[in-house]
Amino acid sequence: MIGDLRIGTILAALAIGGVAGSAGWLARGVVVDNIEIPRVIEQQAEICQQVSERHAAAAIAAEQLRQFKIGEAAWDRFNQQSQAAADDAQAKLDVLELELERYAQRARDTGRVCALDDAALELIGVRAEPHSAGGR
């Protein structure tokens, strides 16, 4: 009988241990399923969001830099073209002034009072007087 009592006690202890173990395992499962896993998922989502925001900020900065460089290059080209156009205009003006000075010098050398000859006066609509053959 004592042997049966010990076996019964052992079986009861095993049964209680099995129930307690199962209850512990069930409690661990509830904690993991309802607390731990959602927290891990939330942390992963936050990390993913932070990484995505960093990558987006880097992409925005890179695009802004690219656009700035394009704008700077366009501005440089515009300045170069403007300077070239100004240089061309100044060169043409210099040639014109030189031609005018030569023409005026020729007129002074021939003794004409007006730097314009009859054809030039006629071109601009001024009629030359008959007694002044060289101009006005």
C-alpha cells in the first residue's frame, strides 16, 4: 500500500507538474503572442520607417544638389554667351567708330565742311544745294 501511495503521489506530482508546465507554456505563449511579438513588429516598423526617412532625405538632398548643379551650369553658359555677345557688339562698335573716324578724316582732308557727301545726304532725305558740290 505504501508503494501504491508513493506511485500515486508521484503520478499526482507528475500530473500537477504536467498541468503547471502546460499552464506555464500556455502563459508564455499568451505573453509572446500578445505582448512580445507585437512589440517586436512595432519596433521593426519604427526602424523601417526611420531607415526609409533617412533614405528619402538623402535622395531629396541628392536631387536638390543635381538641380543646383544644372542651374549653376546653365547660369555659367548664359554668362559666357552674354559676355561673348557683349564682346562681339563692342568689336562691331569699335570697327564702326574707326570707319567713322576715317571717313571724317577724309572729309577734313578734302576740305568738306559736312562729313556727309551728296549721296549720303540724299539717302537720309536732305537735298544738297547746287552751289556746294562737296556737301553742306
